[in-house]
Amino acid sequence: MEVKHNESFGSGFLWGAATSSFQVEGAQKEDGKGLSVIDVMKKNPNITDFSVASDHYHRMEEDVALMAELGLKVYRFSIAWTRIFPEGNGEVNQKGVDFYNRLIDELIKQGIEPLVTIYHFDYPQGLVEQYGGWMSRESVDDYKNYAEFLFKTYGDRVKYWLTVNEQDHVVRIPSRLGLTGDDRYEQMRLGYQANHHMCVATAKTIELYHSMGLSGKIGPAVSYSMVHPATSAPEDVLASKDAMLIKHNYLLDLHCYGVYSKPFQKYLEDRQFTPKMEDGDLELMKQNPPTMIGVNYYFSETVQAFPVSEKYPLGYQKEALLAEAESGVFEVVKNEKLQATDWGWEIDPVGLRLTLRELHERYQLPIIITENGMGAYDKLEDDGSVKDDYRIAYLKEHIKQVKLALNDGVDVFGYCAWTFMDVVSGRNGMDKRYGFVYVNRENFDLKDMRRIKKNSFYWYQEVIQSNGEKL
Ligand code: BGP
């Protein structure tokens, strides 16, 4: 639909940027912090580890000053569970608690709203060792107790909480669950059990949040993006619908409605993936839906039908990081209409508007974009500049589509670019940068860690100053 009247972003629109604890903080073993599944993960020898990251733990004040200069209205960060509870449960580590108190106070002093992710990939290794982590029902109460501690400690200043980051990815990535070995099928089965426990833990935590009389907003940050059909063949259209269900919608259907939809139940049963549940679990979810949805959007996918065959029997999955094909359901193909980043992520700004529309129509909750950005090989020039005009182009086109979605009537109340400053990419180390601020280090050469404003920093500063009018 084309729009005649292009309304503005509202006056309270939250312009922001995001990071996550393990990718930005460093100080991996300092001040009493315990180990997370990320810290013990088998290393890819070609990229860096996360031990120093962007050294934000030691340079927090300097970094928040840069956020203020950029004009951020909101800063999304995550709390490292193992800084608070080194083993995941039990003893509290006061030095870790103090760090986030200082960060939150500093943000508020600068007029920046903190948006806190309770758990962003760095699950305590201690809980994996105690009882198998998310695969065990015991995980539910430990998550809830951890969240309760955060609400009691920071809830007077933090009004926006994200429960779990990209649960839909976590349950499909064995190392994020602390799983080892190479029985992929068993890992998938365990992933769906973990998924169920995370949903129960989220619902209990939301129930607790309300019972404590806290009145901010709380909800998950999901990776959610449109899956387009490769052609108008009805089989491909069905494949795109099914891919949307098993990649994205199944999860928000649980969070928002407490429902395993019938087609998803069948999908699980056919593969013997159905998780164990307790009476009352689904009702608990239904009674305690999120009050907002955080959405991480980078690219869209395009799929075609992928029938079961002798070569690809039911249960076959072609894995890149996440399934690129599932027999009987879909196969991801290249979209000839879209350009891609250096990492093959197809750039699709209109896909963001479609995504926001889809979320709005299905779940009718306020939405905040919790991640959106472009990973690239940035170059620090001899004159000290970083000319990331490709990133400006990417962000500009996506923000235009957010505005169009607002005009469509979608309740989007904020936008966080990924990332505020360069951080260690999940899989590509320092090669793949996203920030408005360049961090002067390479994968293995830590250099001086100097912070350098990129061209995109000055551009985003104007976007915020003009409340999205000057793009
Ligand atoms: C999301 C994660 C982030 C971040 C981002 C970019 O899935 O929530 O933590 O890593 O993706 O991913 P990458 O660094 O692999 O490009």
C-alpha cells in the first residue's frame, strides 16, 4: 500500500542502539564473574574469543559519554547472568551487581533510558554442570530467581525488560545450550524441551513482574523476519508459510497465547520432538503474555518447497547455522531481487515493514526494534575516519520502512540499531563490524582499543536530533 500522508515519529520515540554483555564487556574472568556457555565454547581458531571484547567493562563511563553525544534516548544492553550469580544460582557476586548499578546510574544521569536484556546467549555453565541447564525443569526457577533479583535491584530505574534474546536461535544452536557431541537429531529434540522450559520460565517471570507491582514493559527479543515464497507456485507459498511457523511464529504463539498450534504439534510429533509438559504450563503462558515484543531484524529469507525423498528423508536438515532446508518443509534459495551483505545476508528493508505488519496483525502488542544493522569490513583510514556509507544507506532504508509501518498503524515505540560500538561478532570476530563507533582492535591484535566515531555516528546523531525527519 502506498501512503498519502506520511506521519512523523512520535515525540517520545525511543531512538537507540544495542549491545550484549559477552560481545562488548570483556573482563571475562574478572571481579568474581563465573563462566558461561560462551566462555567454554569450542573456539573457532580463525576468529577471536570474547575474553577482552570491546573492553567496555573498564571503559564504561567513556562509552556512555559517547552514547550521550550521539543523542541516544535508549540503550539496550544485557546483564551477564554469571556476573550476578557466578554459578547461575546460589551466592550473589556484589562486584557484578555494582557494575550494572553504575552503568544504569550513568545512563540515567545522561538522560538515556536503560533497556535491559535479562539473558542474551551467555547462560551459566554452572547450571549446565549442575543439572543439564535448560533441558532440565530445574532451570525454570533459577531463571525466575535471577530475574527477581534484577527486578528488586534495578527495577526502580529500569522500565523496559527483555526476557530472553533470540530463544528461537538458542534452541537450535547446541553450544548455546551447553550441548556437546554430534548427534544433531537428539540435540534438536533437546532443543524443543529447552524451548518449553524457557517459555514456562518467561511466563513465571512475567507473572512475578506484575505481582511485584512493577509497571514497565516486559517481553522477549525474537529474531523474526519474513520468509518469502520463491515463486507464485502454491507449493512454494505453502513452504514459506510453514517456514514462518517453524522458524518464528511457533514461539510467539506460545509466549502470547500459550498455544502449540496444530500444524506445529504435527511437525513435532512426526519428528518425535514433542517436549514433556506439566499440567497448567500452557494456561500459565496464556495468563502471562508479554506486554511488548522486541524484534531483531537483519534480512529476509526466500524459500521453495522441499519434498521428502529417499535422499532427504523426513527429519533431514541442512544446517548452516540455522536450518537452510528441512525435508518436507522448505529450502532456502537466493532471492534474485535482493542485494546481500558480504556475509550473504539479503538486504530487504521492505521485509522489515512486512515483519512489523505481521507481528502487529498476529499479536497486537507494542513493538520495539531491538536489533537492526549491517555487518561489514570497515576500514580505518589514515586520516582517522571510517567511511561507512554503506551502513548509512542500509539504516536509512530500514528506518524509512519503520516510518511506513507506523503509518500503517503498527505500534512501534523504539528502534535500536545493532550496535552502538563495534563488538565481537557472534561468529565472525572483529571482521564483521556493526557499530557507530569504531573500536581500534583486530581479532588478535588488541592495539589501543581507541573509540573512533564513524561517518554513521554523525549521520545517526542528526536522525535523532530531527526525530527521524532528516534521514
Ligand atoms: C543476533 C544476536 C546478536 C548479534 C547479531 C549479529 O542474532 O542477537 O548478539 O550477534 O545477531 O550477528 P553476527 O554477529 O553473527 O553478525
